[in-house]
Amino acid sequence: MIMIYAKEMETKQALQTTLLKQINTSTEAIQSAEKSLTMWKDTLQNNMSTMESKLSYLQDYLDIISAQVTSGIKTRIPFFDDLSNSASSIFPNSLPNYYRYNYDGGNYYIDDGGHNMYDRGNKIQVWTGSGPAAVAIYNSTYRDPLGNFLMMCKGGHPFVLSMLTLNRDGGSRQYNIQENGKLGTNGTGNYSWDAGSLLVGSYNIQYVLYQVYGAGNPSIIQIFFTVSSPILGSNGNSSLHYKDIHRGTLRTYNIVCMSENAHNIYFNYILASTLDITMT
């Protein structure tokens, strides 16, 4: 119990330190940060099983977005590169016992990942409305033939996928990200979902967290989130809801959906992992 408590306190401290480090020194930013910290404290206290699902990187994403807008960069690919590079810097430094899983499968899945993390998993598909699903090929860019979204994907540490909703024809459609695969847990361990929102300045984040932990294998931490702001020209509803089709720790079949009428909203997915303390 002492070890678990110590890990929880270490996590809280890492979360607060990372958030505060990235905050702008203006009074408005500090006030927003204090509100965010209070919310995350409450979330951590009420949902202790989600301790491994750190959200401290979100403030860093907002900083990057602000820098992109301020500098006048409109190109989508450099934006995604900065996003994924930031995640690669933040996650290994923020997550205790961060695990760098192996990309040992094909170009669209992780076979084992090392330490029996998967039995072929992290297979991603994206689609809108009732349209056909597009398989996310690692380290590639995909443009919807109808021009309604642009998807970018990078197999780094962590894995990052970002879908920019464009909604060119102004239609009403739902945006979906699906992840599925078999886990190396063989049905043991625990799993949990959590969802919420974060407002920092004019940036609005809606998030859904999913994790599998406590099986002696590397944990599965899936973070789905949207980023919207008037500064980005975002409009429409960016709220998320999820469908846990399989419900268990044998395999994943998770679908997260963003509400209709979204334009210039970033819909993202990140896969992170930590090693069980007994494995280090």
C-alpha cells in the first residue's frame, strides 16, 4: 500500500510540475492553469485507477498551436510534425516507467510490442458518417477523397494520429476513430474509461481516456482528444463519446466519435505505455 501511495503522489507531482512549467506568465494564463490543476487533482483523487493516464502534455499542445498561429504558419504537415515531436519529448519525461514499445508488426499494427504488450494490436481506422473506413498506415498522410478530413499518423514514441476535420461541403457528419486488437494480457488485469474537458484560454479540449493495467504486461494508455479554438477558425461541436464494444481485457474494440458539424477541429489519438513496477 505504501508503494502504491508513493506512486500516486509521484504522479500528481509530475502532473502539476509539467503543467506549471508550460504555463504563460500572464495573469489570465495563470488563473486558467490554477483551475485546470484543481480539476485534475479532483479527477485523480476520484479516479485513482487512471493514474497512468497523464494529461500534462495537453498544455504543451496548446502552446504549440499558439506558436503556429502566431507565426502565421498555415501548412498542416509542419503543425503535425511539431505536435508529434512535442509528444515524443513530453511523454518519456512525464510518465514514470515510460515504456518504448516495439514496432514489430506490419505498417498498420503492432505485433507484440515487447513484454507481450499485444497479440497484434493498435490497428486504427477512421471514417466520417456512413462512409468507408480508411486504415491508418503508420508514418503516412491520408486525404479524404471528398475533402472532409486530413489524417496524419506517426509511429514514434508515443504513437500519434491526428485528424483535421475540414467538412468542405458543410454537411452534417460524425467523425470516428476506431482502435482494435488483441492484448497480451489473456484477459487478466483491469481496464477503465474516463472522459472530460479542459479549457485553457480560448482553447477547448474534450478528451476520452482508456487504459488496461495491472496484468504484469506493459499498460495500454489510449488518449483520444479534440482541440478547438476561435483562433484556429474552429466551429461546430467538438464533444466526444465512446463505444466500448468488447468490454474486457482480452482485446480492444474502441470507437470514439466526435459530434457533427465540426470544422477546423483537431481530433487526435495517442498510444502510450508504462512498465509494471515489477518488470523494471
